[in-house]
Amino acid sequence: MPYKSVKIEKYNYWVKNSLTFKVYMQLFGEKHEYLGSVLFQTTTTSPKAKMAAHGGIVARFHADHFPWVIDMLRNEKPVYLDYTGDIPGEGFADFGTTPEPVGEEETNP
């Protein structure tokens, strides 16, 4: 089963006035290379992900997940987008971090 994990270094997003999705996000790597895009949609269909022809991950999440994702991107490091799938257009994507110690407190710079 194909698997790809990308470390997110930069991102941008747009809040959209669309019936099908509310937020469009692009993800970039350390050298500003395009890693993929995420659509936060309002439909109730099962979110899917795919590997695009250019090698980027295209993922769909329900719009309710946007606050969690943006919080993770703003407050955690490193953050990864993982893709798993073996049927075109039928994969799955997840945002995640590396293991953190229990009881770790956020520090102010």
C-alpha cells in the first residue's frame, strides 16, 4: 500500500465562499516546494485523499476539522501530513506530530 509522509514547514490558506468547501490550504516544505493541498469541505460524504500526478497530496477533510488543523500548524513542530492509499482517489490523509513527553508545557519565547 503506497505511503507518503511530508514534513510541513509553511502553509497558506484561503477562506472560500463556496457551497462545497470553506477553506483551501496549500502546504510547503523546507525549500518552499509544494507538498500538497487540503480542502475543508462542508459535505457529509466521506473525505478522501489522493496522490496527484505531480506527486503532491490532495486531501479532503470536513470543515469542522479546520480549527484543530490550524491550531496544530500554529503551535506544534514538527507537523506532518501522511497519505496512505492503494486505489486512485481512495486514499486517506492524516495530520500528525512526532511523540512528545507527557506533561510537556508550552513555552513562551
